[in-house]
Amino acid sequence: MKHIISPSILAADFANLGAEIEKINNSQAEWIHLDIMDGVFVPNISFGFPVIKYVKKYARKILDAHLMIVNPDNYIEQFGAAGIEYLTVHYETCVHLHRTLQKIRSCGMKAGVAINPHTPVNLLSEIISEVDLILIMSVNPGFSGQKFIPNTYGKVAQTKELLQQKNANAIIQVDGGIDLSNAAGLYEAGANALVAGNTIFMSNDPINTIYQLKCE
Ligand code: DX5
Ligand code: ZN
């Protein structure tokens, strides 16, 4: 599997969102990452459907939404209708995770599960065959620009092992504090997809930074 880069627009200049999206359109990034925060599951509020609508209108990339919200089931249909292709919910917010994932797929989207830095990978063992994407958080969710937590390498390797054991093949995505110092090591551990916010949008040359983050 090739290396997928998903720029997180949380770090973009929202006053110039059209131009920011156009930069990503012209890059080798395959996806665009949308961080949806409710101020309850995480101590921050980001953006919702009015912004997503315009991202969808201008983006020529796959949209990957990362829901950091409680009760995500209430909004699955709306995300499907908004044109999201990968919808990721947090393990920590879903009491009936299996049902939630089925609902995401029944709405025509690929289903992802994210785990916080403190959540062990083996808690996914009974669900890993039902998901299209596992998101290993490498920061505590809530903000862009945080420092990468190094135990992520081990969690990525464990996820790869679990997938092999179960004969499953979900995408392994890593999110938070990704830069040129950790990208290659994460691919080596087994990641196929990296999210990056600040590293891309604060770069003087985002297109080249995306190219470098691919490490191909
Ligand atoms: C954190 C978000 C991340 C974040 C990434 O809660 O899920 O996607 O925006 O931003 P950087 O790459 O700046 O850590
Ligand atoms: Zn995210």
C-alpha cells in the first residue's frame, strides 16, 4: 500500500480556506482531514457542516473526517450526505461500536476507529475485521500543534500485528505531531496514512512538505 497523506485543515488559514484547499488540490496528498470537535469529548470546538460543505465544494481529494464528539451516531447520515468518504469515530465515545461502524458503512462511507494515546491496541481485537481504518492518536486529541508521543511507534507495530493475526487489512493512520522527523519511522512500523496539520500549513512550501512526508 502506498503512503497516504491527509493534511488537517484545522491548521489552515480559515480566512483563505479556498486558497488553502487549492494548495492541497495541487499536491500529492490523497486525502483532506477534517477534525470535528464538540467541546465535550475534547476541550476544544472546531467546525461543523457549514465549513464541510465548502471544503467538499472545492476539494478534489478524498475527505476523511475524524469525529471527536460524543454520540457520533446522531450525525452519521449527515456526514454521509455531506460527501465524507472515510468517517472515523473514537473508540472511547462508542458504547455500541459494532453498531456504529455498521451504520457508517450502511450510509456508504468507509468506517474508521480512533484510539487515544492511553487506549491499548488489543481492545480492538474483536472489531478489527469490521473496520476500514484504524487511527492511532499520537497526541491527546483537541488541538493541532502538539508534541508527538513516542509510544505511538509500538502501538502502530501492534496494530499491524493484530491485523495480520486476524487476516484483516485496514489502513493504519497516525494523527498528531507528525513531521519529517517521525514520518519514516511510522511507515517502517506499519503505518500507511499520516495526518499532518502544522507541518504542512505552516510550511513555506506545503506542496514540497507533502512530497517529503510521503517518504516514497
Ligand atoms: C488533534 C487532531 C489532529 C491535528 C493534527 O486533535 O485530531 O488531526 O489537527 O495537527 P498537527 O499535525 O499540527 O498535530
Ligand atoms: Zn485528527
